[in-house]
Amino acid sequence: MGERKEDTNGRKKEIGTDNICYPMPCSLVGVNVAGKPTFLTVAWFSMVNVKPPYLMLALGKGHYSNPGITENGTFSVNIPSVSMAEGTDFCGIVSGKKHDKSKVFEVFYGKLKTAPMIKECPYNLECKLVKNVELPGDELFIGEVMAAYTDERFMTGGVPDLVKMKPFILSMADRRYVALGDEIGKAWELGKKLLKG
């Protein structure tokens, strides 16, 4: 563990990097392995390009799902709601080598045919693998989002509504799931108040 240090103004303390804390959105990554769907709980993912839309996942090298992503060249990212926390956690604590995770949810396929998705999830992204980058402890998979799926009840004004979807985040440092909070204002609008003055 890194040594804790107090800054000169007496408010901030250096706390080391063993328990890095930042909000990580929870997802269930869908992959076909040996012709069968499986799901892995993943909080290390992010959008990384706008046009075309690219998304990246960081997975430990030993995961059962990794060879399926490489073999099929596809994967899905499914955003669960808070009501799915138990099943989401289950998919993160057991391996597809020993447990059939395809029975936990209702599975469907989109146009890529090999990226299993979860019907109960409010939002599903179907991805085609673009690049695989080897990191010291993880594999980074970059995929192009080929299609996005949701239900009408999760839309507001023609766009997906995160408040209606009720996703949750992982606080890894203290091993807690935390629900998304209330809307606090419009992006690219709130800061304009500081322009006046």
C-alpha cells in the first residue's frame, strides 16, 4: 500500500492506488462460447469513438468469455436495471466453465447472429470486434456498435432515458452497487451560467 500523505493545505490526503474509486457502470457482456451463450459482469467498459461508434471492454486474460469474442468476432453489452442486480452479481462471481449462465436470463440475437443479448435488460448493444489489445493483466476488446435495442417504455422524446432504465454502478473500492441518482440538470447547459458575469 502506498504511504498516505497530507497536502499542504490540510484538506486532501494521498490515499494510495490500491483502492481506486470511480463510478463504473455495470453491464452484462454476452458472448457465444462453443456455440452456447454466456454472460459476464463487466464494469470496465466505455465508449471510445463517435463515428463509427466504438466501445471498449477490459477483461482479465483468464476469463472464459475471451476466446468466444475472438472466435466469433462479436459480443454484446447489456445494461441491467437495479431489479437485475442479483443476476448481474451472479454472472460476475461464477465462471461459465462451471455454470450455465444462459439460463439466468431470456436470450435473443440480433443481426450479427452470434452476439447473445438479454431480453430483460433495458438497453442492449450489439458489437463487432474491431481490435484486441493485450495489456499486462487484461485484454482490451474494441468493438463497433452495429445495433442498439431498447423498449419503448425506456424512451423519452425519442432517446433512451437512463432514469427510466435504472442502471447501477459498481463502487469497487468498497464492493457496493449504487443506483443511478436523480437528474440534476441538462448537459451542455448548466455550465453556461458561468459564462454570464
